Amino acid sequence: MEPDTVAPVEVAADAEVMASVEEGDTDQFIIADVTQDDAYLTVPLEEAATLPAWR
């Protein structure tokens, strides 16, 4: 059985990441590094992973 762990990644010390939900015709989950231009990802909220699924 494999352990339930996530491989470590390098993260910039000055990175600031935020997430939000934009409501509209299709609700969107948005995650962005606000310290970088154009560093964001959007997905339909219904397709976004739950927190337990991310672990």
C-alpha cells in the first residue's frame, strides 16, 4: 500500500496564493499567485477538487 503523501515542491518565499469563487452563469473556482502577472487557474466550481481530494 502506498503512503498518502504529496511530493514536495519548491515554492517561492514571496509567493502569495489566494482562491475564490466567482458566481455567474457557471460558478468558477479561481486560484492565483497574486505576486505574478497572469498566474492563475480557473475551473468550473462543480469540477474543482474538494480539500480531502487534494490531500
